[in-house]
Amino acid sequence: MSSKQDIIKNLHRSSKLIFPMPEITVEAVKFDDPVAGFLEISRFVGGDAVVLNEGDDINALIRSLYPDAEKIASNLPEITIASFNPDETDDPHNLNGVELAIVKGELGVAENGCVWIPQNVRQKALYFISENLVIILDKNKIVNNMHEAYEYVAGNGDYGFGVFISGPSKTADIEQALVIGAHGAKSVRVIIGNLS
């Protein structure tokens, strides 16, 4: 028996009162329209979200948002404006200088404007090293809150790596000076469309 088990055993033996675990009910935030909530909160956290309307060209939309970007990385077959496929590089250092990365998100959360992204590119550094990040998200995959998000993540696959991204990278010092894009993407845009 380990010393930790000995300590726990002694604590149980010396305890006079035993209290049952309380029932905890969480009143999580709910939205009448999770997509509208996601759009609003995304802007609040420093990012941006736009809706891709039926019939709109996603490549034309992205090009209009980033007209000067030249080094564009994406492994998505529908993204034809990409200048290279990041999955073709063995060394993540080669991704340095990526002006725009376009990736697919799996789940959006209206409560905080974040998107769950399992590793769907070879080099996960792409999510953090690119100057600008565009996340493509199905409008039918937006949940109300993090409780629902964690339920989804726990029940839909075995992820080796995944990350929730909410807006561009941010940091604030003790003087409360907020810096955007300090250690990651300077801008994050989510394009929400009917992708099912």
C-alpha cells in the first residue's frame, strides 16, 4: 500500500461525520438563436464571424477579407485560393511566415465565441503560427455553452489533440494593457455556412 493510500485510509478512519456529495445543477446559458449569439460574442472577444449565404463563393469571400495575402495555407479541397497545402511539409518551422491559414472547425460555442478544432492538419503549429486564421464552421454545429461542447467532444471521437480557439491571441499585463496577436494569430475570423 502506498503512503497516499495510508493517508486516505487514516483520514476515513478518523472522520466522525460523512457528508454525501451534493446534487449540483448548473443553469447554463441558452440562446434563442445560437448562431446570432455566436456572431455577437465573437466580435466581443476580438474576433469576427460572418455568415456565408447560400450561393456565395467562399473563396471570393475570403479573398475579399484578405486581398493582400499571398502565403495562404489550407488542406481543405474546397479552398482553391490556397497557395500551398500545409500537410505537405514535414517541418513545422516551414510554416513560419504564413499570412493566412484556412482550417475547418468542428463545433462552435455561442457562450464564448470559441470553436473546437481537433487536429485536422499535419502540423498543429499552423493554428498558432499563422498571421491570420480563418475557421470554416457548419452553422448546424453551434451549441449554446461549454457544458454542451464538452458533452459533444467526449462523445464524438478520440482526439489526440484539440483546441478551443476564441478570437485572436490576447494578453494583458498588470497595468491592464490588452495586446492582440501577441503570441498567435493577429486575427481570427469564423465563416459560418450550411456545410451539411
